[in-house]
Amino acid sequence: MGKFLIKGDFAIGSFQMPGRKKPYIGILNRRKNELVAYGQFLDQESADYFMETLADLTGAKGEWKDDG
């Protein structure tokens, strides 16, 4: 798993799916344990950069979780 922002039952972030080399951007409904993938990153470095920039732009800097 990569970096993600959490609010309530939802998490948006970069997720590493089993059997896949590239991380995905998606929204996870933690209550339903359901992930909807919306796109794919080139590598983990690009995914981390995107999530750090998203956190900065949304004012959530320092609130993201790093599970990897």
C-alpha cells in the first residue's frame, strides 16, 4: 500500500494491488472494503509525489498516512 488520505470511512490514495507492478490511484470505502481504481501511476515515486502534492493543495499536509 502507498500513501493515502482518510476521512471517515473513505480513503483516497495510491494503492498497490496484488499481482500488479504499478500503483493505482483510487478511493477505498473502508466500511464495505471496496476499492474503486481510477488510474495508474508509472511507479511508486510518482504516486508518492502525487499524494504529497494533493495533501499540500487540499490543506491536509501532515495528515496523510504512509503504509509502506
